[in-house]
Amino acid sequence: MAGATTLRLGAAADFGQTRFEARAATRETPLVKWLILGTALTFFAVFLLMPLIAVFVEALRKGWETYATALIDPDALSALRLTLLAAAIALPLNLVFGVAAAWAIAKFEFRGKHFLITLIDLPFSVSPVIAGLIYVLVFGAQGWFGQWLSEHDIKIIFAVPGIVLATVFVTFPFIARELIPLMQAQGKEEEEAAVVLGANGLQTFWYVTLPNIKWGLLYGVILTNARAMGEFGAVSVVSGHIRGQTNTLPLHVEILYNEYQFAAAFAVASLLALLALVTLGIKTWIEHRAAAAYRHSQDDAS
Amino acid sequence: MATAAPSLPLRPTSSAAPPFRVLPGFNLTLGYTLGYLSLIVLIPLAAVFLKTAELTLAEFWNVVTAPRVVASYKLSFGMSLLAAAINAVFGLMLAWALVRYSFPGKKLIDALVDLPFALPTAVAGISLTALYARNGWLGQFLEPLGIQVAFKPLGVLVALVFIGLPFVVRTVQPILEDLDTELEEAATSLGAQRWQTFRHVILPIVFPALLTGFALAFARAVGEYGSVIFIAGNIPMVSEITPLMIITKLEQYDYTGATAIATVMLILSFTLLLVINGLQAWTASVPKPRTGRDR
């Protein structure tokens, strides 16, 4: 499932014109070209660009003052804090898991490896609503541990721990899926050399493996963070929508919108859209750096 | 193993002896992986099936074939298929344009294709609703034509097209980039028209990736919630998606009902996951004809 978000090493640079358009055999007639280009760009503009621009236009429709008021509203700030908290917990948890899983899967041979990779992919193929539901079934009032939790006065569902759990679930595979193919492609000769020369496991990982995987790791972290801060469906199921307590930013957007406070809803939404744009910016930058590092290593090898 | 003689083995058999590993940390990392995976994913997911097992088959059947639920399947699956098909066509065109043509703003557009991955779904939902509402930028032109998008099934389609687009573009794009230009030159020199070259030379190479992108977009669309509920209007029997049915049941504290529908969706998701894994293996195995002079 993650195939569409994996960092590609050695992605072709802009060969477009030289490779295809220069030669008669690999180009279309101008009419066909402009037809394809026009259709593709119109589709892009209508389905991707306009929704993005609309967020900012709607947010500022009632002026900067309304915009600022919506953002410094105490409920908005508390939603922001909870969003940051959930991401700050989910990110390191899934980072440690991703590195551990990739080390076991990429550096060793064992039976059932492909099955394990499929299992790691599961959260990608499960509807976010179901991601929330499963924790309600386990920790909810009628769930497996519901009785025990209420006796000990611990709240997980309709409270912060549930939101964190749902966030961990939906971002579970990102880093692992990024690192596994990368570390498999790099093989284990370098690490074996380090161990034979006397390095211990941590030294080997820190000085040999980490420099090789840093771009993929960063890529996974960026994607995890974006999803963690933006998750809506799963968090919505376990949140209970208690203003000022169990609201994340995306849930706050929903509440404002359903109360017909459109300008405020879009103001908070614009904050999340900005986060998306920063994510895409960093992502593109990583792709450039990774491609450059890859070309450099290819030059060294030849 | 079960029939092994109780006598002491004279020499360790190759299957019994742990393989010698130079690198450390196998047991630790695999153990941690399995433990964390079980705690976060497998055990909670098993709860869905165990909860459903409390129902008799007849009860289960009644819940999952209730008319309102069946209407939601039809909407969810129908619109997801349609959205994936639209994305397959226009996503291929967009990937083609990004790989083959030079135009101003190309790098920016290439980066923005991933927007649906990065933009929180709730934001996409309210933004699309604003665009297609009666007085919205697009709605004001569609309304006089008799086309209503917001709060209608068509709105579901629009939202699903939005979230599925990058899946097709990002699976097809690398295949198009790796395409050897000499294949097309050979086809042309043998007298093929441009369309024939595309149809008989390029499309067979791109097809597995296109189908994978289609399946990924479909799988994502079936489970999608955040971007759809704002624009759908959520009218019973008309514009309710299946994930919303789960939420509705939960809000009525009907946990078994919610779980039964979740079971149907999970079985479909797991089937799709297997199909996609198969398709990805196919994509990887399609021989990429090379003509000696690789780039």
C-alpha cells in the first residue's frame, strides 16, 4: 500500500525535453501534446490546486482580525497542543519500531518475512474509522478492559491516550515501509565489515547504517508527522469531541464548521494546509538531496 | 519434527542449528517488531472478529444486509471504482505530462501532486464543499447546468477523486521515466503510427503499474471518511458511505452492529491488500525490454 509514498533513489532528473521531445519517434504531434498537457493541467488545477487555494481564500474572507481571533481562541490553542502532543508521542514510537523492523527484515533471513511485511502494511489498508473502532472495542466502556479500567479510574477512550493510540495506529507503517526496501537494497556487507573490525551493534548502526539511510529515515519521519497531525477519522471515533480537552486541530475544524463558523473553521484549516505545504517542501528537498547523494555514490562506484 | 527419535542426535542437523549470524540484534529487533505489531495492530484488529463472533450468522446477516447499509455499499464501492477509473485515465495523462513535456511550473506541480497525502482529510473536505456549494467557485457554474455536486452522491465522487490521484501518478511515473526510448524508435522505424506505438508498445509496459495505482486508489477510497462526510450531505439511502454507517452505529451505542459492518469492510480490505501485493509483484516482474544502450 505504501508504494506510492516511497522515496525513489536515482529518480530521473528533468530529462523531459532532451530524452523525449527532441526525437520524432518519441514525441506526439503538437496538437496531441497540447491536448494531453491541457487536459492534465486542467485536471490538476480543478482537483488539486483549487481546493488548496480555496482554503486560504475562505480563511481570509472576513479579514485578518477574524482570522487571528480564530487562531488564538483558547479551544484552538488547546487543540493545537493536543495535536502536537499526539504527534510527539506517535513519532518516536513508530521511529523505534520502523528502525527495529527494518533491521530485522533487511539484514537477516527468516521464514515468513513476506508475511510480516504484509502485516506491517495492514494499517494502511484499514479504514481510519475502523482504526478508531478497534480501540473502542478493546478499551471502551463495553470493551475487553472496560470494566477493569473504570474500576481503576483510567480513561483511554474519549480521552488523550485513545487519541494517541489511534494516531500511532494510522502512522504505524510509514517509517518501516520507507526503511525496509532501502536497507534491503544496501545489503549488509558494510555492517558485517564493521562488526568484524570490532564495532558493537550500536556503533555499527550509528556510524555505518544511519549515514546510509538518513534521507529515507527523514522522509518517513516527515510523512509520519504530517499524517499524525492531520488524522481525522480514527481520532474522531475515540475522541468524544470534548472541547478544550480531547479536540485535535482537525476535529476543531469540524466542530467550527458544523457550528457554521466557516471563517474560523477555514482559519484553523489554513494552519493545517500550511503544515501540508511545509511537508511537501521538505519532502521535495529530501528527494533532491537523496538523488544527489545517490548520483554521487554511483559516480564513486564507476 | 514431531516424529524425531528421542535419542540424542550425534550431530546437529542443519535445520535445528541456529544459522550463524555476523550482525547482532536479530532476536532483539525481531522480537520487538513482533511484540509492538501485536500490541498496536494485531490484537486490537482481532477484537473486531471476536466481537462479531458473538453474533449468530443470522443476526450478522441481518445487520450487514439492512437496506440502508446495502445502499451505503453501493455508494462506497460504486463511487470508489468510478473515482479510481477517473484517476487512472487523468493520472496517466498527468504522469505522462510530468515525465515527457517541459512546461513552466513543472517542478511545483510535480511536488503538489502529493498534496492529498499531506493535506488533512477534514481540510480537503470543507474546502471541496466550499468549491462546489451553490455559491462556490465551481458550484456557481455547475448549478445552472443542473449539475449538483455538494451534498449529493456526485460530491462523494469528487472527494474520492481528490484523495486517489497521487496513487496513480506516483505508481505510473517511475515506469514511464524508465521507459527506453529506443523501443519507440524501433516501433516508429517499423512503420507504427504514434497511437499504435502507445497502444502496443508503451501501454503493455505501463499497464501493471496503472492497475496497481487503480487498486491503491480504490482501496484508499473505500475506507475514506474525513474528506467525504463534509461534501456528501449524508442523506440516508442516498449519500451515506459505509464508514459513516459504522460511525452512526457507534453513536447509537450499537457496538455489535458497528463491528459487523467493520468486519465486512476488513475482509474486503484484506482481499484488496492481497490483490495489490500480487499486482506489485507483477509490476516488478514485467520484463523491461532493454536494447543494450541503457541510460
